[in-house]
Amino acid sequence: MNDNLVISSSPHIRTFQTVRGVMVDVLIALGPVVAVSILLFGYRALLTMTVAMLAAMLAEALWLHQWNIFGDGSAAVTGLLLAMTLPPDVAWWIPAIGSVTAIIIGKQVYGGIGNNIFNPALVGRAVLVVSWGTHLVGPIWPVPKPFHFFADISAVTTATPLAGEAEALGTTLSQLFIGNTGGCLGETSAMALLLGGLWLLYKGHIDWRIPGAFIGTVWLMGTLFGGAFYNNSVTTGLFHLLAGGVLLGAIFMATDMVTSPVTPWGKLIFGVGCGLITMLIRLFGSYPEGVTFAILTMNALTPLLDKFTIPRKFGEVKQVA
Amino acid sequence: MAMAIFKGGVHPEYRKELTASLAISVAPLPEKVVIPLQQHIGAPCEPLVEVGDAVKTGQKIGESEGFVSAPVHASISGRVTAIGPYNHPLGRKVAAVTIESDGQDEWDGQIGPLENYVECSPEELRDAIREAGIVGMGGATFPAHVKMSPPEGKAIDTVIINGAECEPYLTADHRLMLEEPEKVVIGLEVMMRVLGAGKGIIGIEDNKPDAIRVIGQLIEDKPALSVVPLKTKYPQGAEKMLIQVITKRQVPSGGLPLDVGVVNHNTGTAAAVADAVLTGRPLIERVVTVTGEGIRRPANLKVRLGTLVSELTELCGGLSDDTRKLIVGGPMMGLAQPTTDLPVIKGTSGILALTGEEVELIESDTCIRCARCVAACPINLVPTFIAQAAEHGRFARAEKLHAADCIECGCCAYVCPARIPLTQWMRVAKAEVLARRKG
Ligand code: SF4
Ligand code: SF4
């Protein structure tokens, strides 16, 4: 007779899914983006990403007094995402400070994973923008040097397509799609970002609603109100989609589970809100880009969205066939 | 034809291959049976026998005055050796009658078929079903005759037989449909007659194509009956899901299937009804799947009610040393047991031994708000919020979040990557909310 039978409540079987597994999958999803940014910007990209990830993991491990610096993997994700929002030629200490800020101010002071209100990576970025803005959002950006790993990318510079009409017209949609243009590490290649997004959708880690609504809203607003400066209004809409951080934000930032709604309608409204605010800033604000601020604003509204979008339970409306 | 589906649900590993192809074998007559006086939802029975009495197989040994109740019968012939509390699959001790076998299996002479059941009145049939002690055999154990007595003014047009068997591992219903399909069909026809329902539907998950075929052939020339293949997805066999998928009707929150003109019964229940009218024999045996990685020789067994689980596990080669969990029922909704010293009852569809690997008691993490539980809940609840409310004792909030509607299917806890025992919290919340409503 076996007398060490475990007694616990049903269900007695579970998926083998773990928080760590989810985080590892997000890292995998970022693989193509990482690859493209290294191809385009060489060792500087690799350096920035490595510093950001290491700093984030170290900060978290120290805070939690844990030896395993990878932990549940969420710090690595935060660090890498932060790096994605930085310019390729940024000074090495910028990602370090940003990551530590992201982990400590963005996450741990709230009580760690699951409890933070704002996307930690974006908190890190926001603090960097406010404190060392000139290092981040200068008018001049390095031109990518594809396949030159040791290239000194700051030698030739350009402006990002979002900086103004003239710059925009200098970049074709296909250039934007592939990513061969100036911009932050993780935002230049739409192709790589979409690939990662598809993987996350396939694995069930993100719901289509947030990126779908975000992207859809940006395109719609760009088409309706962006003017026809980029050939015609539809291509202007596409331009707004592909240039800047919309895809990175929509696929990897706004979908951060902890800081976005859990209800289906909440997700949809969240996505629309992100798109709306992004475009209001782009079209009518004084900054060329608004993704960070848009997502942070919607993060703040998340508890409210959840509260008012509790789904209708099964059988609430009597249906008689 | 595209199959209708319900929202949410999960796709666990089904593991039915362990027993799906094994024909039902009849377990040897037990030396001793322990028959709990309560094997159903409702009023417990009072014993009709005393210690020392001789009893015959099929003899009624427990009865209750209550309408929501079902009598119990001796499942072997022999002598009553004890009446008193005994381990029960529901976790507490329940008064039970212990019978030691005389090895004869001599049936009660009064038992005989209903004369020409096709011409019996609905009332006669219903009484026969009640007398036979038939309850929901899928595990819910709700007395069958009660479900077949709809209140005045509620017309029932459809009877559904639940052949989904969506719980992983279990194959008892599957084998029953393959090996005794006539009984399932006759049981269904009797129920339709009792209820005056014009339509009878047998819903079977599409991972059992052989059962769909066998039953389909059997009812070919019966226009009132049909087989509906169901998508294999847990909890397809949950009453509300099944009815929605088959009839497109949603059982209202807090309501019953008969509110939408439907009564549904489990496959085993239908077969028991057929037995009751064809032979007059009460419910004294059932098919049990004994399976799991911890069982050396898994099997589908026809066993007398009251047979001890320990006897069945021995029969199947014993529990392996690494068995860590013993479950009565399926892995999603069954109950973990501390011992094998407990009887098979009317609602015991399976005995499952899981080994260490599957059991893994891992500490839970904080909720990462991944919303998997929300997507998985077939009732459209937000399990993570209700669990949080329950954890903090905020039951008014739990009620507002519809905790009382939870069907305890286990999908939320199944998918949670943080391994939060969500279903357990749902039960806490639901019990508390219902208790408060009663005041
Ligand atoms: S599945 Fe678990 S971790 Fe995800 S939202 Fe639900 S409770 Fe939280
Ligand atoms: S909340 Fe209840 S009904 Fe919903 S998935 Fe969890 S156990 Fe099932």
C-alpha cells in the first residue's frame, strides 16, 4: 500500500507552461529583431543589447537575493526590450542605467512581477528620455551599415523617417519593411518584428486584439489625417505603421501581460487607445514619436479597463433558438 | 458539416489509448462490498436491513422518503456484516452497509422485467427508474427520475445523451457505446417517452469515430434519433457546453437544462435505464476505467457497486511504487483520495493512479496577468480576479464577478503558467457566495 498519496484539489493535470517558459518564448520571438539589428548596426547593437540585458538581470537578482541571475527570465526580456528602444550608437552606460531603472523603479518597487502598473522597459526608457534626452532622441541617427559587423556606424548619419516630410520621402516603404533605415535598434525592421509577432501568436502568448487594434488604429488615423504627403493617403497610413516604433510597441510592449487588460474587450480598447494616442502625438504634438507615452498612458488605464469590461458570463442572456 | 464549438476550453493530453481498445471485462465477484447509503445528490437513505440479515443480489437495502433521492441495492448476495460509517469518495465517511458474499450471486426473486415496456405509461417507467436507484453516472449522481420530472409548464423537446467523455484517461462510456450500443439507444428512447420529447440526440466526441459509427448504424431507421459528432475539446461534456453546441441554446445562468427544453443524461445512465426496464434489475454494477501511469495493467472493468478500489487496483496488477496520486473520476474534475480502502459508487467512472511526474506539486508564482485563464473559461469568467477576491476574503466582489456560475471544470488552473490553484479558489468563492445567498 502506498501511503504517501498526495491530496490536492482538481484539476490533477496541468500544462507544462511556466512563467519562465513564456519569457523564453518572448526572447525567441525577439530573435529575428536582434539578428537584423546586429546585421544593420554591427557590434554597437550587440553591445547595447548585452549591457541592457546583463544590467537588468543583475539588478533583479540583487534585489531578490537570488543566485540564478536568469530567474524567471522576465528581467532579460525587460533589458532586451529596453535596448530595442535605444539608438544604435548610444553610450554604453545609457542601457545600463535604463535597465536598472526599469527593474527597480518600473517593477520591483511595486512588489515584483505581476504587480507593476507600467511596462518596466518603457519606464526605463521614459526616465532616460527625461534625464539624458540628447543621447536618445537627437535629430541625427546613424545610417545602417548592413553586414559590416565592426563598422563605425556614427560616422555617417541621417535623420529618422519620422523626423519630417523630407526625411520620410527619402525612405521607401520596402526599405522600412526590411529595416534598412535609421532608427532605434529594434524598430527598423517591420519584417523581423512581424515574424516575432507571428511566433508569439502561434504560441498563444499574445492575443491578436492588442496588436491588431493598435496597428489598425495607427493605419486608419494615418490614412485619414496623415495627409497625402507620402504618395497618397493610404501609403501615408502604411508609412506611419512601418516607420518608428509602432510595430515594436504593438507587438512587444503593449502586449506585456502584466500591464495590459485581461478581458477581451479591455484588450481591444487598450489597443485602440495606444494607436490613438500615438497618432495624436505624431500628428499634432511636438514630438515626432509617441509610442512610449501612448502605451504608458494606457498602462495607467488598465485597471479601469478591466473593471468595466468584465465579460458577459455564459447564459446571461437567455437565447431561445 | 462544420462542428459547432463552445468558447474557451482546453486540450489536455487525453491518454485514452491506455484503455480505449480494451474490451470491458467483468471483474470477479467481490468477497465483500461496502454500499454507502448515499451515492447521490439529495437525501441519504435509511437502511432497510440489519446486521446479520441475509440479502439477495438486487434487493433494496436502503430507501429514503425524499423525492430527490435514490434507493440503494445489494450488489451481491450474502450476509450483512456491518452498518456504519465508511470511507466515501466524496471525502468524508458516510453510513454504509457491508455485505459479505456467499459466493452464490443469487438474485432477488421478485425482480423481473417490466411487462411490455413499450406500452407502459410515462409514470410507470419513471417509477421503475426510481426504484432501480438510477442516478447520473457521469459523476454528478443527480437522481435520474428527478431530471425526468419536469415541473408543470416546462415542455421538454429534446433528450441528449452525453457520450462526449471529455475527461482525459476515461474510456468507460466509449466502451459501453461500442459494446452495448442497443442499451444506450433503448435507454434514450425510454427517457424520451417519459418526457414526451420528440428528439433524441447522442453527442459523441470525434476522437471516438468507432462509437459514432456503431451508434449511427443502430439508429439509421429511427428518424427521431441522431448522433452528433462533437469537437474533441475539454469540457465538451459539461452540461451547458454540450447543450449549447448541440441545440444552440444557452442554459440561462442559474438555470437548468429543462429551462431550454432539454434533459441530458450520461451514456451509462441510459444503459442503466435500459437494464431497469428490460430486466427489472436495479443499478448494481457499472463500467469503471482503471487507468493511469501508476496502474500496471489498465482496464475497463464491469464491477459490482461497493467493490473496494483496492480490490480493483490489485486486479489490474497493483499500483506502481511511484504512484503519488489516486483519483476517483477523471484528472480534470475527479477527487484525490488518501486511500484505496473505499468503495466504487454509482458515479465512479474511473480510478486513476498518477505517478510523481504528473503530480508535481510546484509552488505557485504571482499572477502575471497573462489572461490564459480568461481565454480558457467556458463560462466566460475572469478566474484570476475571482481567485484574488477569494484570497482576500472579498466575497461581495467575487459574487459580482459571477463566482457562483463556475462549473469547476478546472480549465483555468490547467492553463495557468503561474500554477495558481485557481479552481480551488473558485470553489472557495462559489461555496461562500452560495452560502451567503441562502443567508
Ligand atoms: S492564467 Fe494564471 S497567471 Fe495567467 S492571468 Fe490567469 S491567474 Fe494570472
Ligand atoms: S472559473 Fe470555473 S468554469 Fe471557469 S475555467 Fe475555472 S473552473 Fe472552469
